[in-house]
Amino acid sequence: MASQILCVPDLERLLEKDPYLAPYKQDFERRYGIFYHILKNIEDNEGGLDKFTKSYLTFGVNRFIDGGLYCKEWAPGAEAVFLTGDFNNWNPFSHPYKKMDFGKWELFIPPGPDGFNPVPHGSKLKVVIRSQSGEVLYRISPWARYVVRELASVNYDWVHWEPPISYRQRHPVPKKPKSLRIYESHVGIASPEGKIASYKNFTHNVLPKVKDLGYNCIQMMAVMEHAYYASFGYQITSFFAASSRYGTPDDLKELIDVAHSMGIVVLLDVVHSHASKNSEDGLNKFDGTDAGFFHSGPRGTHALWDSRLFDYSSWEVLRFLLSNLRWWIEEYGFDGFRFDGVSSMIYHHHGIGETFSGDYNEYFGMHVDEDALAYLTMANYMLHFLHPESITIAEEVSGMPALCYPVKEGGMGFDYRMAMAISDKWIQIIKELKDEDWDMGNIVFTLTNRRYGEKCVAYAECHDQALVGDKTLAFRLMDAEMYTNMSVLSPFTPVIDRGIQLHKMIRLITHALGGEAYLNFMGNEFGHPEWLDFPRKGNNESYHYARRQFHLADDQLLRYRFLNKFDRDMNKLEERFGWLSSPPAYVTEKHESDKVIAFERANLLFVFNFNPSKSYTDYRVGTEIPGKYKIVLDSDAPDYGGHNRLDHNTEFFTQKYPHNYRDHSVLFNSLCENDEQPRRPQHTYYLEVYIPSRVALVFQNMDIQN
């Protein structure tokens, strides 16, 4: 795309917040210039942004008011294009498209004799391409809205989806949550049965659980149609089609509508970073050439993912991808997107072999794909301009500066970025360190190390850690004993005790300290005992590990219910106090030898004692606001599988006693008779508070109205 330097309206705001970006001012101006050039071309030549990004109304197959069909495709490498299917008894050449400018082809099919649609709902179609070499190719339209695969077939079939009565939204769309608590979900595994679960199952059986757990957002994976189930939805074949393996488009619309009725917003895990190499039922070689939607040659293939890479400098690729985003919002009612693989998109090296040290030179230069940056900037600009309540999240590992700043400040316009380092840190700690060697300063640094002004989605683990070959936190902490010692009728073994207590502590400190939004992958909230492994040849096509055993959390005789209840109460407490939408926490304590971390956020005081064996009394913790404090969440409570070492009726009063740069402090002194002898910490200031070993506590200042 044409590159030009252009003044960024509010760039100085960005440079004031991060003066270290000043040497790269011209880079921001050039990037903004590319974006602005695209926007101006759309306004000047395409009838405006709204019309351009609704191209699904003209491309593919669309019905006119008179009952006829208008068909349009972009196939710049084709010699001829035809439409065939059930409607013409699969005559491949009876309905030729007319060639237009810029590689486009169009066909008008008049209404049938009865004045109705000449292609009935549910009938099969194919685009026939005669390539430059004379080869005749049968393809699915890139704009196809529904594709299905017969049981005996390898490839998907394009089915014309135009039911006489389609699902209509019944419930208002919720407002964008101030505090985003995300339940990352996969419809197909959302059942304890060894099969592919349905949209309807999710609607009736999973949505109530999500609501009860206190999540206000669902992030749906593997919805865009993908031929290979085991790809986890990351090898897309049909970008406009909701996966038919779970049910019909109307079933998905109902799912989203019912979620809205519960006050839950729904995000789509959108994959615009690459596409499946399938050609018969995918975008690859649609017009018989190696290019089309993708870069030609080696640049058009991802070396590790074995998939095709979009050419973001192509006008028709921009039309296709931007319209794709509009389609999912306006046809299905999605409330936004989590963009997958952003790091792969924005660097020519796709992040392969890169460690990203944080040196600013890594984010600027010839190795950055500024066409991809321009596409993502345009996507965010378009979504927030046309749908102000929409939410966008970037899965971006490199730490690209200004990713979540407004476009007018030189940013890319995302609302959030995934805090991907946090889950890696927890895995590294659990795998490599003894409990007594955990580094409190390093934990706090990882949880708070984010760019000022750019909101992050914190998570202790997501779907990546659940996949076979990796382990969830619960499995790393308790491993094989999860199969034998999770019954409340069996003794509390040291392994299970440690695992349950740390599982709660890790999730709460991540939730409260790690970002401005929180994410959990379905089932991990209660420590799901097994990994994810989709049916494939390597496991004899088994569904045994491609399911979620929600019933385990409902069984009163199993300890999974303790973790489930803690997760729910943790979310409900955030809903009440809103720490995710509050300013970042002020950390008052990160004591290495004591293994204690304390911080304040949203008028709450959080105290964590990671020490595996030592409890403390007379422990002083600094606080900004004086008053009377009481416990509002205690991981040691019996309802959460704890040891019940604290009296929740105890009131704690601050003293005018400076501590850790705070004007006041709290004395916690509530030792129970059944606890081990506590130790007085060696501090300059003594805080007389009782903090049991391996426990997380949250205190509310009762003198403040919340």
C-alpha cells in the first residue's frame, strides 16, 4: 500500500505517557498515514466505510427483493466462472458469471416461474472456476454462510442457507461491562458425553453455569467453520459460516440471544491471522492461482502452522476481512472479538524464533508488516465507529507499544491485550521451584508488568495449558492423586491439600493484581482433572478427552466443588467491588522470607501468605484508608476446602502507625487454638495480624460505602 507520512492528531498524548517512543515518532506517522490512506480511499471510491464493510450483502449469493439472486465473486486469476448445484441439476456451465473490472465476476439469476427464489433453501451449490491452465475447479464461495459435511465425505459442501423464517433476536444487548470476566468456551467439548456437543446444549446447560459463576462474558472458540476438528478452530476454511458440527446458524443466534438475556456479552475468537490450506472447501487456490487472498510463494505460507497467510495490502482482502467482522456482529449478535495470532500478523518473521526482549527496536523497522498493522487499526476503527459497544482483544505476545491506545493517538485501537506472560510464569514457578523458593518480587513484577494505559486480560491459564502435551494448573499441582484422593470421604493428603490451596491463591492474585479483565477456560475453575485431546488418528478418534465433566463440580462428595464455589465467590466479589475497572493495585508488601504479598485495590485489602508452613500473628500490613476492616473472602474457609483457621466476625482497626509508605496499618490478630505456633516476622514495623500459612484473604473497610 502507498506509504505516506501524516500527522497523527493526538500523538503527543502517547509520547507524553511514554517518552521513550519519541525517537519513533516518524514510524507512528507513517503507520497512521497508511491507515488514513485506506480510509480515504474507502470513502472516496467505495461509498463509505459502512457500505464497504457490508460487502457480504453483494458478494457471494444474495437474494433481490424480486426473488432473483445476485451472485458475485472475486477471482482475479480465473478465465471463466460459473455457478452450479441442485438448482440446475449440476450442469457446470449453464450459469456463467460476467467478467467485471478488478477481477470481479457477477451473475444474476431471475426469479423462478412462481416468482420465488430460484435456489431453494437447503440446496447445494458450487462455484465452478476455469483456471488459466484450462483446469475446471469446483469451489465453495469464500462468502458461503453455511457448509456441512456428510458423514462419509471428507470435504464440506456449500448449502444455500435462507430459511423462510429465521431466528429473531428477542432480548436487548447488554452494555459493555466495566469489569470483564471472561469464560473461554468451546461448544463442542461442553458436555461430559463423548461426542461433539451442540449449540443448544451450551444454551440450556452451560449458560446457566456461566451466569452462576459470575462471568459476564463468553469468548467462543472454534465457531468459524474449520474442516479439522482437532485444530481447535484455528484452521479456518469458511470464514462466514458458523460451524455446522454444533447445529444450525439459528441455534447459534439463540445461544447469543439467551446469553444477552442473562447480561452476558459474547465474543468471537476470530482468526484473521491465517487460513487453512484446504482448496476444495477452503480459500486456498480459489481461482486456481497460488495468490488470490494470500501472498504468493513462500511468503504466503506459515512455516510452523502449515497454513496460508493473507495479503493485507490487497484491497479485496481488506473488503473480505472487514466485512467478515461486520457479519458476525450484525448477523449473529456477537459483541466483539478476540483476535488470534496478532504477533504472527504484524511481523514478517511471524514471531518464529524470536524472544522479544522488550527493546523498542524490535517493534519498528523493516521486519514489521505495516500493512497488517493498518488492517488491524482499520478493523478496530471500523468496529468502534459503527458499533461503539463492541470489545476487541489482541492475542499479542511481543508487547507491541500502543496496541491498546486509540487510533487518533497513534495506537491500533484494541480495548485489551492478553497478558500472556502470567500463565507462563505460573507454569515455570510450579515446574521449577520448591514452594520455599517462590520469589514474591518476581510474582508481583510479572502480575504488574504491563504498559501504562493499556488494559490487559489476566489469566492463570487458558485453553493452551489444557491441551494434551501440557498440563493445567490443577494437574501440575495434584497430578495422579486427582483420580484417587478428591473424595471428601478420603483423607486430605499433603498433595491434594497443597494443590487445592495454591489453586485458589494463584487464581485470586491473578484476578486481583494481573490486569483490567480476567479470563478462565471452561472447567479449569473447578480444576478439571484431565487435559484436552481431540479425536484424531493418534488416539483412535477418541472423544474421551474432548469433553468437560461439569458434573464433578456438582458432586457434593468431591472436592472439585470447593474450587468451583471459590471461583464463583471470587467473581461475585469483583462484581460487587469492581477491582478490574479500578486503577492498578498499590502493593504494600512483597516479603521474600515470609512469602507474604499484600496490596490494595478498589477499597479492598488483599493479603497472600504463600509460605507452605508458617503462619504469622502480629503481622502489620500498610493501608491508605483508616477504618474498621472485616474479612470478605477467605480461601481457608471450609466451604472452599480450607482449614477454617480464622474467625470471620473479627474486626480489625487501623492505627496511626506508618508502614511501607502508607499512613495507616492494620493489626491482624485472630489466632485459633488448632493452628500451629506462628512466628513473629523480622520487620522494621510490626504488624500484629494473624495470617495462616498458604492462605489468601480479602478485607473490606467497613467505614466506606461500596
